[in-house]
Amino acid sequence: MLWRLVWRNVHRRPWQTGLTIFVVGSCTAALVICLMIVRGIEQGARNAVDNLGADVLVIPAAAQLEPGQVLFTGAPANIYMPGDVVEEIVKIPGVEAVSPQFFSQTLNESCCSLPEEYRLVGYDSSTDFLVKRLLAQGVKRELNPREVVVGGAVPAFLGDRVLILGTAFDVAGYLKPMGGGIDRTIFISMDTARQLAGASPYLQELWAEFGDPSHLVSAVLIKTAPGTSPERVAKDIGKIEGVRATAAAKMFINLKEQLLVFQALAWVLAFITVGITLASLLSRYSSLVIERQEEIGLLRALGTGRRQVFLLVMAETVLSGLIAAVAGALLGWGLVYYLKGLIEKHSSFPFLFPPLPQLIMILTIISAGVVLISIAAALWPARVSAKMDPVIALTEGELK
Amino acid sequence: MQIELRGVSHYYGDRLGGRVFPLRNINFSISTGERAIILGPSGSGKSTLLFVLGCLLRPVRGEVMLDGQPLSKKSEEELALFRNSQIGFVFQRCYLVPTLTVTENILLPLWIQGRQRTKNHKLASRVKELLEQLDLTERGHFLPHMLSGGQRRRVALARALINDPEIILADEPTAELDVAKKTKIGQWILEQANRGKIVVIATHDPSLVTMGSRSYDLRNGQMYAQDSTRWNYSGAGAKAKSI
């Protein structure tokens, strides 16, 4: 094989190679974005529901947020209802375990506080079945009142300390990214959360509206008894005044339904991208054969076999396609990383990157697919090149 | 080695049914150590004759024989291999690969052969020797677009000789060269015959005829043997004339 010629043709024709790399790289990046965004949101939602560990989520009926937003986003959710509601929920048939949570938020107050506002979740250690399970994965012990556990998307701060509403806390552990609101949440004991929130001068307006924070809860997580339908329990809880209950599975289904449109859109865009890429490459390689007719004629005249000419064109295609696909995959991954931030910040969709081995596999599969598209586009022009008569190629090539 | 054309005729047809006959019933033979000059006006079929001798074109009629064996029985791949290993072709236009440097263009036939190791000392010294002989020593790393027409022609010559071929077919090898180089290069090519090679040159340049070769005149598709002493050359730019 004429590898030297292949390499020189690729790197000494910067304009042509650049154009091919741009087309193939853009296609790869577009495919990576289309497929990974949909997959990342779906995976994030699935993980969020799994990590919730509850079958039903109860929030105040007057809350401006949807239950999905509470679960899937980490945006501060200053929603409150009377703590008495827990006692009423316990009485509903099919309810096996109940754990209230108190939400507050961090504030971007000074250079020493967190750079963004995060949700602060106070949990009741006597009834909790979510945070203990998460703690068991990382901290493996109960938190003391001066400790917090932070979600996977909360940046480490001040070494292992974090300043929340003017009070310094030790970070007992960092959770792995799980998708959903947990990643942007700081967990703290409920009593401490209530005390902090009650004492914060910035949140006094809230307490004027809702009352003493020590008697308030923001959400109640419910585990249903085995054999009980969570939807049924949610419906019964919904009858209690001032609350809204949603089954966790229902939240996932709702999100999946919303995602269907995005999925369809992503697939349509992916097909259009592949079609445009195939057509542009076919046209690009066809004109390349005409442009280089003289060169191909020379190679044939100097003794290059038809098969070698075919392989030469294909090798150039594969080489430029491979460079472009890798570059495009990395660009796509970078853009997905950027878009992840926007999704989490400005939408109610959760997002979770796949684990590294899976990510590498996805990028490899997409890159390989794009290289195959390049190969498919080059097959016909390569065949035409290989079949060229050397004399005709040389004499006609002079005129082009 | 002997290469022979027996009753070779060839024509080019166009899609409108028109035909041009550059070669009509040509009989020609040349053996190792011999040189032949083909003269003739533009469009007389000199290049076509070289294409046929160089196994690039299968004639419509007649046979090309190599050491008494017909080449028509050889497959495309066998002919490609033969061209690569036995024939050094200097085309009327230089046809240098634009993405390769002078040295790389010279080495191209060897790359095609699969002998890619330029570290090989013999090969490196052969390239150096050719560059020196053709006054291209300083141009080894230049790309073709940086060369003059004459320099490109000399690179094409070096490429034709890198493989140490048995047959050298040169189409207008001295075109675009100045007078001094014309004589030097022309002589240099013809001298290859003294090294046991077959040399066939198609040219407009009658000065090459005076260098003691068999010469032929190609007109209307017919080839006429000429006595080289019947040609007189009176300097650069002058037309060859029969006396």
C-alpha cells in the first residue's frame, strides 16, 4: 500500500482535507449531541427516580413547582407546608414509611460562599431512608450537626469546608454524580437546616408568610407497602388538603413522554445529518477523482495496479474520516458537557453522563459509524478511479 | 531484451463516430543497447507509439512482442508490474504529483513497488546521484509548483531512471530546456543505451538525431526509417530539414 502517498495527500492538501474533516467532524459532533443529550436526560431521570428511594413524593399543593422539578432539578425550592401533614399521611392505607424533608437554599453572599445557589435539604435522621442509603455509600456514618454531604455537581469549597448562610460546615463526603436534583443538593440534618434558615436575615420574608420554620416541612418521601399500588396511595394522599402527591414512576413516565418529542427530533436530525454528510462526501470525493485524474493516470502508468488505486482512495478516505470522526466526537462531547450545564440550569430535565467506559464505547460507535458513512461515500469514486484507463486519465486529465 | 511491434494499428474514436488513426500497420523492433529517435510533427502519433511500446495502450490491431512473447496475453496486473519494473517513462507533460517533493516524486516508482525504505543507503545515494547529474541537488525538498518547467522535466527524467529500467521511453525529454541543457540531457539519455538499455525518444528536436541513433519519421500513421546523416541541425529554434 502507498501509505506514504496517502499520508502526504492528506496533510499536504490542507484545504481539501480540512473541508472533509469539517464535514465529517460536524456530522460526528451533531450525532454525538443528538444521541447523548436524549440518552443523558433519560439516564438522569431513571437514576433520579432510582435514587429517590421513595415510591411517592408529596409537596405542598400551592408550590409553583411540579414534583418532577423538585426531583430532577437542584434549583432552590422554597416550598413549605405544615409539619402536621406527616401524621395525616401516615394514616393512609398502604403507607409503609414516611420521611419529611426541609428545603432551604445556599446564598451567593460573599467570596467565601458557594458560587451558585444550591438546594439545602434537611433530612430527619430518625425516619430517613434516602440519605442514610446515600451516606452508606460514601460517609458510612451518621452526620453530626456541623457536617454536610454535598451532591456530585456541587464544587468542593474551602478545602473540605463550605460556608452556608454564614455558617461554616465540614464536608463529610461528596456523592457521586447521579443525575437529577441530588447532584446539586447539600444534605444536612433537618434541625440544623431549620435553625439556619430561621436565623438567616435573607429568608425572613418566607417565615413571615409560612410561619415558624421549626414546624414546617417541604416534601415528604413515602415508601408504600409491598403489593400496594403507589399510584393508588398517591391518589389517596392527594385528598389531604394542601398537598400534592405523585408516584415516582409516574414522574419518570411523564418525563419520558416529554422526551418522546425530543427523541423523535433527535432521530430526524440525525438522519438528516447523515444524509447531508453522505451527499456532500459523495460529491466531494467524486470531484476529487476528477481533480486528480492526471495523478491517478500517472500512478497507473508507473505500474500501480487497479486494486492499489482503489485502496489508495479508500485509505485516504478512512484516514481523513478517522481524524475527523475522533475530532468530531471530542467536539461533540465538549458541546454536550457545555449543554449539560444549560439543561440543568434552565430546564427541568435531569442529565447524567454515562460512566467513562460506556462514554468511550458510545463515542467509538458513533465515530465508527461516521467512518463507515465516509467509506460508503468513497466506494463509487474509488471504483471509478481504479477502472480509469491510464492513457485516457493522463490525456483527459490535462484538459481538466 | 527485444521489443517488437508487428503490424500495429491504433485509432481513437469519439462518441460521434469520428476516428483518428495515429498508427497504421507499424513494424518496428529494438533490442538492448539500441536507441531510436522518432520524429514527426505534432499529432503524428509519436506519443501513441510510446504508449503502445510502454504497454500503456493495447493496439486495436497487431501485436507487441517482448522477447518473442506477445504482450496481449498478459493481464492488466502483469503489465502494471512490467511497467513498474522494466520501463522508465518520461511523459510529454511531466506529470509530477503535486503533494510530493522532488525526492519523493523521484522515489514514487519504488514506493509503488513497495520498496519504501529511503534509509536504504543504496537508494539514497542513487537519488543523490540522479539529482546531481540533473543539476537538481538543491531542489530535493521542493514541491513541484516551486520548480521551473525545465526543472520539472528533469525530475520526470530522474523518476524514469530511479528503477534502473531496461527500457527508457522519453516523449519530448528536452522540451523546455535551454540549449546547453538540451545537449547535455539529450546526450545523457541516449548514453543510457551504452549501459545496456533500450532507449526510444519521441521528439521535435532534430539535434538529438545527430547523436548517432536510428531515427524514424512518423507521418500519417506510417513510420519511415531515416538515415540520421540526412538530417541537418542548425541551432536552437531552427527547424529540422531534410537535405
